[in-house]
Amino acid sequence: MKLSALRTIRLALLLALSALPAAQAQMEAFTAPVQEGFAAYKAALLAKDGAKAVTLLSANSFAYYDRMRKLALSGSREEIERLPDVDRLLTLSLRVRVPRETLESGSARDIVAYAIGAGMISANSVAKAELGEINIKDDQAEGQILVNQSPVGAVFRFHSEDGVWKFDLEHVTVLARGTVAAMAEKNGTSENEVILQFLSKMTGKTIGPEIWQPLRPAQ
């Protein structure tokens, strides 16, 4: 290879390497709003500040909780048992832990704010988590979940709404699916029994088969 060709290649490599810091800075600036949205939600959740937290959640989060609210009020046992394990736990938790007046007349935002304030939405899912690599496509972003700086093989999801990146609470539920089933298998019991035990512990009273009775007839 001629000397001039080698020089050209070296120059191209040097230019590419010199561009890396600028490209990295540009990418960090592009993804910074997602990091900021996550940090704000994490702080609100850890502080059990429901009023603040709901301003940082996606519309999809509230649509999901509204579906669970309706099932908590009027869903039959058959309807609720068709839900994935963690969604079933959430629905029954709303049924026994959220004031009936809030379930009936409150909005999904009211219910989520109450749940966060009461510690029903656990901060464990974000307490030790940080965001790693962030991928943005149109109005959706996914941030790699890091715990102790190591990836856990899952992502948090965000949606851009009115120029703000908001946390997707439903996606966290999707990530947790299978948890109750794994506990049931480990303990040699049923998923429903694990759910009843969990609710009994959370409420400080024995939760039995009456939990399956709707709070009001389906409309």
C-alpha cells in the first residue's frame, strides 16, 4: 500500500476518533430528559409523594389502572382469575386496600396517588435501579435497568407526552409477571393462596374467600 494511502487511512481514523466525544455528548443530551424523568419519578415514589408521582406517569399507566379499578369494583372471580398473576394481585389489592369511595368516584390518577402514598406501589422496583443505555424511537423510550451498575436484562419504558418523558407503570407490572407463580411453585401452593397470604400480611387481617365477591354488581 502506498504511503499516501496509509496517511489517508490514518487521518480518517483520527477524525473518527476525535468525533467520538462530541457524538457521545450529543447522545447524552438527547437522552438526558429520559434520565431526568426517571430520577424525578424515583424520588417521588421513594418519598411516597403520590401527588407529584402522578404528574410523571404516562397516560397508558392510568388507562391500565382504570381497567384494574373496574375489575376491583365489579369483576367476578372468573374474570379476575383470567388475569396474569401480578395483575390479579393488584386488582385484589385495590379491592381490599383502597377506600371504596375512592374506587367508585376517584379517577385513575386519584387511585394511583393514593396507592403510592399508602406504599401499595412498592419503591423496591426503582430504589436501587439506575438507567443504562437508552433507546428512543419516536415517542417511546426504553432505558436499560442497572442495579449496582450491572444490567438485569430488562428495561423501563417511557412515553413522550407534551414534551415530557413519562414513566410507564403498566410495563413495570409486565416485568413482574410470574413472580407470584414462582413463589407458589416454590412453596408448593396455589397462586391464589400466595395472593391471599400477601394481602393478609399487608392489611394485618385474615383475607379469605370473601375477597372474590365484587364490591358492587357489574353494570
